Amino acid sequence: MQPAAEMALSTGPLSIGIDIGTSGARAVAMRPDFSIAARCAVPLDRFGQNARDPSVWWSAVGAALAELLSGIDRAAVRSIAVDGTSGTLLPVDGAGRPLAEPLMYNDKVDDDAILAVIAREAPAASAARGATSGLAKALSFQRLPGVAAVLHQADWIAAQFSGRFDTSDENNALKTGYDFEARRWPDWIAATGMRMGFLPGVVKPGDVTGKLTASAADLFGLARDVAAVAGTTDGCASFLATGAAAVGDGVTALGSSLTIKILSDRPISAPQFGIYSHRLGDAYLAGGASNSGGKVLAQHFSLARIIELSAVIDPMTETGLDYYPLPAVGERFPVADPDLPPRLTPRPADDADYLKAMFEGIAAIEALGYRRLAELGAPRLTSVRSVGGGAANPAWTAIRQRKLGVDFLPALSDEAAAGTARLALMGAIAAGLL
């Protein structure tokens, strides 16, 4: 990711969303009508090669925010919220200083005793199960000398603004075992040996948690009454950024893999498919990720060739080929089968037909995914917003529309920072700050 800033002259109050990801930090300033007044992106590697170093995270966040603020009226800022990668944790001392290198969202805890006790105590549907869970990381970190708290990535960044090293949100806390239905840390967590005092208090995404500290306000030239608002995970923020807000709204991400999410009126849990739900207000965000997607396309065609071939595809006709495009053996959703082989034969002589058949196959997986969610209790899909590189392909989009049979609506944004800015804005409105 290259440093980038986009500014627009703005009047009136603004809310800021900050996204800290695996490659960089992004910041978005949003107006009360949800339009974007300014955006900025700064890569982590500007500040060092270790993307796990919290000081690198904070340097990138600070640089992105400073650049964003240089193009807007600082006095107009009313609130700030932060999102981070789900399942990334770090231990801190009583002053909030990191005590060890964080464990990232995809890092595994290699401790049989920890994994066994979680497997014994955690409910079958809990997102805290497994070697990459937040709870496994928290149990590992609590052994360190001097530890006062174990925080999620977004918690720690947000605390640099609010001074609150004791607060998390319902979405980031999910994989650490938080019960979003009862809205508390459940009793079974203590049975794993977790010292409950090391876990942060949990509030709803969008809740105001306090105001900027004097040092943070002075550092960025902001008013000291700017509200610090509880954020969310990067995945939830990306969903919110699209503008999807009604039960039945779906968002499909067509990146290297295929990810689908739907807003539901009830929580959906199916660990065998990697499905669990985040709570968003009075609704729930449920979804799954297939191994199919852009990665398998890239194994066969360059991006330039995909664009060239797509221009001659007729999306309104069928090839008659029944493909299940996978980059390798194994699928997780909507089919849970680690031994499922790719199905990409017979191959037609025409490359355009071959690409079209893969588009059809991935679209069929997408449709099956939404049907699978409905079978598990999610609402019927009523609309889809599409994000990711594949969303820009007109032929693929037309094939997907034919397979899904619902309205395709434009995504307002695909930036997680924009979704977090929406939370900051809604929090400020709810608190009467706008």
C-alpha cells in the first residue's frame, strides 16, 4: 500500500474512523450525512519492517491521522473510533505498555494444555475455540511477569486516544469468549484458568467511552472534548462501510477468497463451517468464507488476460460446465470438506469459455453460501453489495446477478475506516454531540 491522501473542503461537524490493518493504517473523516470528507492511508513499513510492533502501529496511525487532519478543519472533529484485526492480542503493564510481541489474528498458540482446557470448557459454538482464538492467546499472555491486562489490537490503539486501557467492544471480544447475547464475560472462561481481571470491560460498538486525553488532543491539535467511541473489528467495519443496514442485506467480498456476510435478526453459529455471528446493535452479522475466489482465477490467467477475455463473454448464456473452482484441495464453506478436490474439467478449447465457466462456478458457490446461511436460520437474501477486485468485472457481476436473483446495490465504500467512521458518527449522534 502506498501513502495516499484524498481531501475535500468540508464544513460542519466531522467524525473520524481509523483502521489498522496488516499492511497499513487508514483514516477517514465523515460528515453527518455519511459522505466522506477526507481519507488517508499510510503503510506500516514506513516506520519499520516489523508489522507486529505496536510502536509501528501507532506511528502509522499517528501519521495517517496527522495527514488527514491537515486537510480538514480540526475544530470540526467531534468523535474518533478505531477498528483492528480480529483476534490480534497483546499483553500490557499497568501503564498500557506492551510486554511482548503481539500474537496476530492468524497466529496459533502451540500449547496443548491451553487448547485442551478451552476445548473442555468452551461451548461448542463459541468463537473462542481453536488455536488462533483470542482466549488461547490471552491464556498464554497472562503468564508473563508484570502483566496487568490483555488487550485486542483496536483496544490498545483506541487507548492511545482515550487513556482507557480497560475497555474493549463486543466484536473484538467475541473470539476471546465474550457472550454477546448475555452481554458479559461468561462464567466458563474462569474455569479455563483465565484471570478475569486481565480481561477488559466490554461495551457496544458505537458507545462513547470517554474523551481524548490532554496529551492526545495536544498531539493532534484537537479539542479535548472530542469523544472516544468504541470501534469494532476490520471485518465488521468493512460491512458497515458498504451502507448495508437492513436485515437480509448481504455483502460479498471478491478478493483472493470469496467471503459473504448477511445481516440477520438472530445469531447464526455453525463451527463446522467457520460461521459465527457478531452483534451489531439489535442485529447480527453472520457469514462464511470459501477457499474459492480470485486466487484460483490467478492460477490460470493474468489480470490483463482476465480483462481481455471478460470483454467477449456473454454473461446471459450458460456454458453447461459444472465447476467448483478451488486453488487446492479442501473447502470450508459452504461445503465443509478438507478433502474436496477442485473441479475444473473438462476444459473447453476457448479460453473465454473456460474463464466464464469459472465465473459461473464461483457465482454458484456464492449462491449456495447464502442458501446455506438461510438453512441455518439467517434471513432470506434480499440484496447484495459487492466489494473487492472482482466486483469491478461487469461480466462476472452479470453472471452473479443471474445466479442470485436479487437486487445488486452499490457499495458506498469498501474501506474499513469508513465503516468505523460511521460508528464514530453514530456514537456522537447518540451522545448528543452532533
